[in-house]
Amino acid sequence: MGKNYSVNPNDYKLLEEVGYGASATVYRAIYLPSNEVVAVKCLDLDRCNSNLDDIRREAQTMSLIDHPNVIKAFCSFVVDSNLWVVMPFMAEGSCLHLMKIAYPEGFEESAIGSILKETLKALEYLHLHGHIHRDVKAGNILMDSDGVVKLADFGVSACMFDRGDRQRSRNTFVGTPCWMAPEVLQPGTGYDFKADIWSFGITALELAHGHAPFSKYPPMKVLLMTIQNAPPGLDYDRDKRFSKSFKEMVAMCLVKDQTKRPTAEKLLKHSFFKNAKPPELSVKKLFVDLPPLWKRVNDLQVKDAAQLALKKMASADQEAMSQSEYQRGVSAWNFDVEDLKLQASLLQDEDEIQEIKEEEDSLKSYMSQKVASNSMVKPVATSNNNGSLNKALCFVSRGKTNGNEVPVLESQTNEEKVSESDLTEFDNKVETDLKKGESNAELPPSMVENEAAQAKTRNQTGRPRQSQSGPLMPGTVLSHSLCEIENHQVADKAQQVRKAPSFSGPLNLPNRASGNSLSAPIKSSGVAFAPVVIFLGFQPQNQSPKEIGNSNGLASILMPHLQNLFQQTSIQQDLIVNLLSSLQTVEVENAPQNGKLPPLPRGSESNGSVELFVSERERMLLMKISELQARMNSLTDELTAEKLKYMRLQQQLNAASVRQENGDTRGGDS
Ligand SMILES: Nc1ncnc2c1ncn2[C@@H]1O[C@H](COP(=O)(O)OP(=O)(O)OP(=O)(O)O)[C@@H](O)[C@H]1O
């Protein structure tokens, strides 16, 4: 479209919401001067980390894009604290939405072939022009009612979240890594446009099954599984409905060695794509009989809200029963109640326990490898702010351009290393938090905080937000592997308690988040997931040996302490579970009926026995309480001792690094 679009927000009438992601809400809108339907993506700049120059550059890049399979920005401009990006309206929304509403098991092969072929053409174009998309997934493949397929989310949002910030700013990563190639997730390796080919392969599986592989797992686990497991693929037995050539094509994309993956150009020559039908034949029919996009989006939101309400109702009784004990027990150990509940709701189903047990072993070995490497994995909170985003930004697309004019994105390698200041910053934070008695401060952000942040965003755009990732679960992921040896018994018991269906405390909430919630931009479980930021020890290809050496030293000193901290936390968590379970046992022993204490005998003739009964009952309860108190006290002492030990180690570590620095300086001087 060669026409100019105005940058005056009053020229756009926003209609229904047709989608929302981690940071943006997309509306169907009318461009009033020409009465044309467009899509307006409202990006919340307060939630973005990039500076205005980056945004401007990327807005320009996005508007210079000129390919039938890549969504182009007509123009973009700042409205209050939002960046509005005006683009063509894709009336059938994303493949992800479509699967969620009508094809939960995925599409049939002919539709998949067409969708993927169009997407691959988009990637071929981007790669030839020096771009890496970095966010290829079903949620970013859009369709219009004629069956036209376009790849979205390249450009402005890519700049703000995918390039520097969402995935890897300051070595952090936010969101689910389901689509990310191993080399993107793995410390110490560089990546290039072949990372898109991996994501493309994952997207193929997503379209085939209705969800991405590993999508039901929390981000940290997905990360480890991507790095350590054999690549996912279409199973020759289970996926009988798919052709050999489809399976082969997926296998070609999902090769861990990036150099062995084909280019988009080469892949397009594969027989799977040669035989793909035109999208107007195979894609268009997917929407027949479906309500309009905004109605579908609304239905999904209603469904999600209903799920949330159900979940809340199911846990309301349990919460009422045990909230006070729970709160008391938990706060004593500085756990965040909402996080624990969230973790509990994610506890594995019976049939996954075996699977997860096996993975714990590999996780354990991975963590011990980390001790000796320069990488560290830790949850951190992010809070980056742009002070200067209120300045007007405006870029208007002025028609076509040839590919050579498309600016090439900057190299990011300089942003990719773990700096010592990052480590020290984290260190200091842990220490301060320990001093304050807030050891969870950098663990998954509390739901309360998260809700507050979300409420803020809601005010700004008038819509609820959803973060896309599950929580990092030190208790359920890291702790099992780290505590196994020293705390084998406790862990076993805790595991039993977690499995027990009758456990009344909120730690045992029965529902887990649905798999889709990890991969989808829609709240399928109703749980507002705290965005998880995983600290990755990214090591740029051009990092100097000295830098590597320094971070190696610090990381290998720090790692055991951090492991120790995790270990302590999980031991405490398991002990709390045990305490709660003991409490319940007492109740059950004393109350064979309905979990209540036995009714007191009635009538004057039984007064003596009532007294006897009551005192016996009281005596038992008091005994149990004092027993529990004693255990609590000793645990508190243990914790305090551990904290002291940690702080001492911390001081030693600081002193050592000062010495090392001094030594370095002296060495440099001489
Ligand atoms: N041009 C468009 N026409 C119709 N629907 C759109 C359009 N652009 C986006 N959407 C819908 O809005 C959803 C969210 O958009 P988008 O992915 O760009 O937001 P985001 O915040 O960048 O999300 P994420 O970070 O999850 O990729 C998409 O999944 C899609 O369903």
C-alpha cells in the first residue's frame, strides 16, 4: 500500500480488541480519512526497556519491510505512554488463536503445509535482507479471510522485546523459551539466522499438535530440556496422520548443530513445500463457520475468566481452613504465599512424576556442570525504565523500497556477556535481602507485585495483561536435584505429602496450569503468571579471554553458595510441608469423621467424662503443639546459622574479589 497514513491518533477509531501479548494490545480500527479497516497495536512503553532511538530505528525498519508474507507497519507514533503501530488488519487473527478456539489438536497437514510455506517465504526474505526474526511461533503467524498468511511481530516489538530486552538484555531472558534454539539458550555460543529455522521447526510441531513441545513445563525446565534432550520431532508411530516428508522436514529444522540446519531458501525446495497447496485452498476453509475474530477473542477471555473463577472456588475452602497456619509457617521462612500457591498448582500430575524424576537427574548434573562453568542460572527481577519515552516518535511509511534500503540490525554480541557488576549486583541484593529477612526478593516476583504491575498496565490500555511464562520453581525443579543427597528422607516424605490427595493445605492445590498457558498469549489457566526472567550466562563470541577468566572465577565461587541457598530454601519448604502434614495427621487421629474433632458427649450424666475427654484431647493437642514449636525453633536456629554462614562466605568472597582486583591492578601497573 503506497498511501500515507496520518500520525494523528484522532484519525483512528479503535474498535474491538483482537489480541494481546506480553506487552501490547491489538485493536481492529478504522482509519477515518479513508474509512479503511486497519489494526492498531498499542505497545505499552512503560513496560519496554529500549531507548527511543532503538524504537525509532526499528519502526523505520518495520515500515521498510516489503514482502507479501511479512506484516508491514503503515506508521507508528506515540500516544501518551503507548506506541501505536498501524498495520494491515488480519481478519482471522493468529494461528494460535485459531487453534485454541477451534483446533486444539492442531491443523491438518495440508493447511500446515500452506501456512508453513508462506511463513518460510517470509523468513527467506528477512534472512536475505540480513534480519533475524527471533520470535517465530504460531502466535505470530496471522491470516486474513482470503487465506493470506503473514509473519508478524517483526520490527518495533522485535526491537523492544525480542532483540535486546525480552530475550537477552543484560543476559536476561523473559518469557517462555519453547521456540528458542539451543544455541540461543546455551551460554557461550553465538547464534545467527539459523535460530529462526529451529523456531520454525518448533512452530511446525505447534501447528501439528496444537501446542509447542515442552509448553507445559516452566521456563527453566524448558530451557534445560531444549539444551539437553534430543530435539523434539514428529513421532513415526504417534503422529501417523502426518506424511513422511513432513516428518523429515521438521527433523531437518530441529538439528541441534545450527550449521547443519538448512537455510530458508534451501528448505523451500523440500518436497513437503513443493507439494503444498495454495493457502486460499487449504487455509481459507479453516475459518468456515467461525464467528468474527473479536468475538472469538472475547469468548476465549470469558472462558479463561471462568476457569480462573472455578479454580479460585475450588481452593477457597482449603484456603479458609489453613490460611492462618499456612501464612504463619510460610512467612516464618520468608516464602511468598502466592508464589507457593502457584508452584503448588503447577505440581506434577501423577503420570508425570516418573518423567520428571528422570529429568531431575539430568538437571542435577547440569547444575553441577554450572558450578565449574562461567554460567549461572538465576531468577532475577527486572525493572528497566525509559525516562524519555514521552517524546514524540513518529515514522510514516512512504511506499515501497527495494530490499537494499532495509537497515541491517545491529550486532548484539556486546550485550551478551555476564558482567562482573551483574554478579556483584545480584550478590549484594541477596545479601541485603537476607539481612532484611526477605530472601525471596529476587525469586519469582510475587503475584502481588505482579498484579500491581498488571493493574497499572490495565489502567493504561484498559485491558488485562498476561505474561507468558510459568514461574521458576526452586522448590519443585531445583530443590529436588540439589537436596537429594543430604535431604533424601525429607524430600521423599515431602513428595508423598505432595501426592496425597487428602492434604488440606494450599500447598496441595490440585490443578496445574494448562500447558498452553506457557506458550500462549491467552490466559488459558486463568493463572496470572509472573513473568520469569532467567539469568543466562550468555557469552558473546567476541568476549576476551580476560573477561571470560574473571567471570569464570567469580561464577565458580558464587555458584556453590547459590546452590547452598537454594538447597536451604527447599529443605525448609519440605520441612514446612512435613509440619503441615503432621498437623493434619493429628486432626485425622482425633477426628475420624469429616476431619473434625469428635463431638463432645452431651447430657449432665456425662459431665465427668466430658472433662476427662476434653483434657485428654487438650493434652494431646498441647503436646503436639509444643513438639511443633520445638521443631520450628530448631529450624529457625538452623536457618539463622545458615544465614550467618552465608553472610560470612559472602564477606570472604568480597574480600577475595577485592584482593583479586588489587592483584590485577598491581599486575597491570607493573
Ligand atoms: N495485524 C493484526 N491483525 C489482527 N490481529 C492481530 C494483528 N497483529 C496482532 N494481532 C493479534 O494480537 C495478538 C498479539 O499481538 P502481538 O503478538 O503482536 O503482541 P505482542 O505483545 O508482541 O505479543 P508477543 O510478545 O506474545 O509476541 C496476536 O497473537 C494476534 O492474535
